[in-house]
Amino acid sequence: MRSLALGALLAVALESPAVAQEYLRYDGTLQWLSGQTLSLALDAPTAAPSYMIVGQFLVPVQGPRQTLSVDLSQLPQREYAFMRSGERIAVIGVASDDGRRLIATSIIRNPGPPGSYQEAP
């Protein structure tokens, strides 16, 4: 009887692997919102800046900002209904199975200027 219970427990454990979902936070500017998808322009640059010579000066030129597609289907619509393009937000969520988008679990509106983080008291 004991081996039967242990076998059943082992079978259940093998069939449902425990996948740890890591929560990620991305800060940026809302580009557009359509249905249950939003596009976020991230604060962090995608690559090192390139340089341009202006007169006698070497001036850094930032490349295009990386964008992130965010799935809002797990959030109540009241959390994102009145957001507008250009608004600064932070999105917390988990990566989708294919890794191509973020599935949002919460949105923080007006998180502060780029690079500033506020810790909870």
C-alpha cells in the first residue's frame, strides 16, 4: 500500500513540473494601447551609443529604444482603461512561454523619472 501511494505521488510530480515564474519589471513610456495589448518603449537603451562629429566635438547619439509587447489579458480593464500614449509606466509580469511578450500582472502609473526607483516603506 505504501509503495502504491509513493508511486502515485511520483507520477503526479513528474506530470506537472514545477515551473518557477520570475516576475520582471520594465519601466518605460507607453507607445500605444489597443485592446488587451500595449507597446512599451523601454527606458534602457538597446545598445551602446554611436558617435557623431559635430564641428570639433564628438557627440554621443542614442540608437532606437527597445520596445516590449505587453499582454494585458490578466489585468482588470480599470487598471489600464484611461492610459494615454506618452505616459510613463512600469509593468510587472512574467514572460510568455515563447518569450516574445510580457504577461502583465500589475501596472504602476507615473513611476518617476527614468532610472529612479522607489522602495516600499
